[in-house]
Amino acid sequence: MTLLKKTKDKRVNIDFNKEFIKLFNQKLKEEDIAFLDKSLKELHPADSADIIENLTLENRSKLIELEGFNIDPEIFVELNESVQAEIFLLLSTDSIASLLKKLESDNALKILENLDKQKKETVLNKLPPKDRFILEEGLSYPEDTAARIMQREFTAIPSNWLVGQTIDYLRESKDLPEDFLEIFIVDSDFKPIGTVPSSKVLRASRDSKMSSIMSETQVLIPVNMDKEEVGHTFENYNLNSAGVVNKNNKLVGMITSDDILTVVKEEAEEDVLRLAGVGDEEITDSVLKKTKRRFNWLLLNLFTALLATWVISIFGATIEQMVALAFLMPIVASMGGNAGMQTLAVTIRALATKELSSDNFGKIISKEFVIGILNGIIFAVITGLIVQLWFKDMNLSILISISMILNMIVAGLFGILVPISLKKFKIDPAIASSVFVTTITDVIGFLSFLGLGALLFF
């Protein structure tokens, strides 16, 4: 595959305001190909992608038609997946295959995996055997592994080479990546034994052996490592790049920091969507697909709401005799729910970043307990005063104050216990934690408030 730079030297800082987009659309309508070419080529690929994303689907279709899909592949890589999916529908399999041949293997693989099965097979058959083998081999690994984000293009040399040999090889070889920070040193079995920064090669004597200037301490990534774990590894060791090895410990690829930035961004977006119960939903998904994705989550919420309602029904007679309880119930439940979600968000982040472990678990639980007590006392005082001024009833003020303290403590504890328990059962805590925490705080809030109300007033 032709190896492309991931960034360009030229970058135009431009605010894509309505006037600029309007001008671009006007030139598109006039079929001013010279202007379109100049705009897209002179800008950074990310800026050009922003322009294309701001076009209507009709105008994007026209742009593809006018350009004959000669748009720089680097621009295509910068487009968000929903726009890429729209463009795929406009392109022939020959055009897609031509695009993939111009990309680095990791970018080509990312685009290929978004095609449907039939189109994917057709495109693969149109690629040269070497490129097809690389991509098929990449697709054979699970989706969330290091093998799916690594690039197969890297620089590796034998340990017995001299610096001079290495420099000559780097200058003359056409099969190397255009950009690389490290040179991997491998033994006769192609197992990595060290790395040398490219800058160190330039400063060393030509007669020096590469093995004498290499760093033996290196972090290697197994092909089957989860890509989220790869991100943690890069963060822990402050890596710019890392070699990827197969089960035989042979070097098969390389992962760079820009790939990890993408992974971190995707994982963060995924967690946010899962907390909201919409999973991996895309903006381009059909109405039926979106409805189906959201149904199970909403159904689970319905059952948990019925559980909270059932708890309220137990105290129906109490509520009938003192209507003020019905007015104040939502205060206790909503405060507990919000406090629980705060703790839940912090806990899920701590689990994702590996900050929460068995060593500090007890300390974290104790801290959340104290936070629950302090917040409970503060808001118990505030709410109690408001209720006293409103209803002129000391017992009612005491009731809501005690309930507030109990529910805030429960919210803090279960905000951390629920996601940890789900993780132990191999369930993604971001998927189901919120509904369980909300249900627990609602139920405990209603039980404490109405239960204590029954004792104090009846």
C-alpha cells in the first residue's frame, strides 16, 4: 500500500463560518472545480473534512461526482464515520478499492470494517494479493484488539547492522513508512530485542553497531490486547509508539500515539452513549434500528419504575392522610438519584483508568460514606428549613432531613458498589449501572421517607 503522511506541513487556521460554507456551496453549484480543488488541497485534511461535513448530502454527492473521487484519502480518513457511510453509498467498489490502496493499513482496515459483508468481500477481491492478505489478516482478529488498530508498516533492522548501513537502508528503501520515530532492532527470528530513536541514529558514528546504541527496555503490545488496555499502556509509559508482537513474540506491527488518541476518544464516546442506554448508535442508523437499540433499556427502566411505584403504594394510606408527603417525595428521590449519578460517573472513570483497585477500595468506600454524610447533613438542613417555612410542621422537617441523610449515604455507597459488582460479573458497568443506582436510590428514598412518616405521624 502507498504510505501516506498522517499530517501535512501546511495548515490554514480558518473558522468555517456560514459565509465560507455558503461560498463553497456556490462554487460547487457553479461547478468551479479549480476553486474546489484549491480549497481542499491547500487546507489541512482535517479542515477540508470539516468543509465536506458541513455540506448537505446533495452537495456532497455533487462534490464526489465533480471530483471523480480524486479527493485526498487523508481527507476521507478525517471525516466522521456517519459521513463516510453516506459517501460509501455513492462510490463504486472500484473507487473504494482505489482509496484503500492509497492508505496506511490501519486506516484502510478501519474504513473496510465499516462496509457491509457483501461489499467488503467485493472490495477485497479488487485489491492486490499483498494488500488483500494484510487486510484479511487484520479482520481475523477481534474488533477491540491491538491488531485492529496497528499499522503493518514499520522499520526493523538486524541487530548486527552498523549505523552507516542503517542510514543507507533508510535512504534507499521505498517500502518504509514516510514517518517513524523509532527503529526496531530484531534478532534472526524477527523478535524485537530493542529500539533506537531515529534522531539517535543521525547523531551516532557510522561505524557504531546499532545494538550498541539501542535501548533494550521496550514496551511490546500483544496482538490480542484490548485496545482500551493499549491506551492505558501508552499513558502509563508515556509512549509515542510501541511494537506489536504475535503469539510467537515476532514483530508484526506498530501502534502510534495518534492511533491511541482515536481509541481514547472512541471509548469516551462509547461510555457516554452506554450510560444513556443507546449503545453504539450511529446518527445514520435507521429509525427501526434506533428504536430496537433503545427498547430494551427503556423496558428495563419501566420495570424499575414499577418497583418504585409499588413501594409508594405500600404507604398509600399514609399519603392519603397527609398529602404533604406526596409533595415532598420527589425531593428525596431526585437528590439521592443525582448524588448517586455523581459517584457513579467518578467510579466508572476510575475503573476505566485503572485508578480503582483492591488496594484502595476500602479507602474509596469510606470516603464516599463520609461524603454522603456531609452532603446529607448540608442538604438536610437546607431542605428542613424550607419545609419548616412552608408547612410550619417540625415533625415533617425532621422527617425529610433524616430521609435526606439516609438517601445521600445510600446514593454514595451504591454509586460505587453497583459498577464494581457489575464489573466482577463481566458486565460493562457503563451499560447498566445508572438504571440500578437510580432504582436503588428511589426505593430507599421512598422507603425511608414514607416509612418514617408512618412512624412519626400515625
